[in-house]
Amino acid sequence: MEITRDTHLKVAFFIWGLVGTGLLIAGGVFLFGDRSLSVLSGETAVSWQAESIGLAIALVIGFIKGRFVLTKIARKYIARILRLPEPSPFYMTFSRKSWFMVLGMMLLGRVIRALGAPHLIVGSIYVAVGFALILGCLNYIKPPQPQEPHLTS
């Protein structure tokens, strides 16, 4: 199926956002399990300190990664998409290298879990990556800004 450049941008936005949301949810499950926030009263609140700190650190790391790292990556992907022929195949939304990176990240997640990493660590990683992807996906819905020439005197 062939799609327009604009549709490629929307597909990239949707994929990054969907995966980011899924990782945020999975990270929350790893961090907090099947407990509800209503159990945060009394003595049980102490057991949530590590998870809450892990969540806070993960959100800060995710913000930094999303704002500074994934924004640059998204801009490269956007520039690549804007160079695609109109229309072009759906699978060209991301390069072959990008698809392999996604598979590698999925494999890395499986390996981390298979090695028995604590849920606190797995959940924090998932939340950080998920939040970064959600912030990064916002680049795909902003129209590309034309490059202004630098004026020198």
C-alpha cells in the first residue's frame, strides 16, 4: 500500500505514541503491580517509596531523553520522510536500520526480564523509554519549520 508523506508522518506519530503509551502502562504494572493507589495509607505507604522514587527518576530521564535525544532522531526521520517519493510504500515510514533497532530493543527488553531484573528496574526503564517516545512523537505532528539562512556580516 502506498501512502503520502503526510500519512507517513502520521503513521510515525501513531507508532511512537502507541509504543510509548504501551511502555508507560507496562512500566506502571512492573512498578506497582496489581496494587491500587488507594492502599497508600498507613504502613503500606512505606513500601511504595522505592517505586515512587523509581517512577520520578524514570520520568525525569524520559523527559531529558525525549526532549533532547528523540527530538533529534525524529527530526532526522522527518527529513528522510520528506525526501521520500510521493506516494511511497507504507513500510518506508522507517528505514531498515530503524526497524532492526526496534527489534533489538524488543529483544533487549526480553533479555533483561529473562535475566531476572527486579521489577523496580524493569518498570523504571519502561516508564523512561515510554515517556521519551511520547514526547518524541509530538515532533511528527508539528509542521516542519523551514531552515532560515544564517546572516553573516
